[in-house]
Amino acid sequence: MTGFISPRSSILILLASILVLRLVSPVPARADDPIVVTPSAGIENGGLAFGANLRYFFLPNLGGEIDGGYGDSLCQNCHLSETTLTANLVYEIHPVPLLSFFVVAGGGVGLLALSSPESGRTVLDLFDLGFGSTLNLTKNIGLTLEDRWFFPLTGQLPNVTGGNLTADRIFLGVSTAF
């Protein structure tokens, strides 16, 4: 019989629909605590990195963020450090009370410094994009894991030809909401 959906398929479709609606529906887990501060540490292109961000949720799932960070990139026969300051939009979903997922996108500036094999320093316009999750340990404290990419929009390092100035930072941080 064509066009017939079995009871098992109907249940799977219903469960999948509920899951999708739950993931995209606004669950105001931070309605009482719209400000979140997250200091963090991790790696950038294989080197050590650290930073912090401040988020303000003006809607239950949508907020703005100021993010600053520093990272050392490991590259072949060179030492490249990058200091960034960006402003971003954050969209966060809360599928269950203990867990949230987020995406961030925005832009700002980066100070890149190459110290070997040649010296070079420049300030570049950046676009950044990332995603992550937070495991809420208490109402106001959580562990955040995030991966963020920084893409230069203009310019290059003086005296340097070729090379990829894109940075990939993976951070683990402690989030505090208030």
C-alpha cells in the first residue's frame, strides 16, 4: 500500500519532531541571569592561548559578546602570536537544563606579531566564527568548551609572503552567570 506510514515510523517521526522543536524553541535558562563572564585557557594552532568573554543576553537565546584573547601559534620554523578583540552575536539553545549549545559570529581586530624567522607586526580586521557548549554545574557556574576561528579580512604581515594567518582557538573555561 503506497502512502502508508507504519506505527513505528510515526513514533520515530513524532519523537524527531519533538526533539527538533525542543532544540529550536526558546527555553529561558538565563532569564534571571542575563550576564555571563567566561575566563578560559586552551590552544591556538597548537600553541598556548588564553582569553575571556563577557556576554549579555538581551533575549532568552540571543545576546551580544565582547571577546578578548591571546594565542601563540605553532608553525613551521616560526613563532606567531595573535591578540584579538571582537564583538559578536551569540545564539544559545538549551535542550536540557544542564546543557546549552551556542554559536557566535562577529568581527573585530587582531594584532599579529611574528618574531621568527623574521620580525613583523600588524593590526588586521578580523571575522570570527565559533560554536561550543556549556555544562551547567550549578545555576550560576558552568564549564564551557568552545572552538573559534579568526579569519583576517585585510592586510598581511610585513616582509612575509604566503602563509595562513587564520587562527583556530579551542578553549575550556569556567562560566559565571549573574
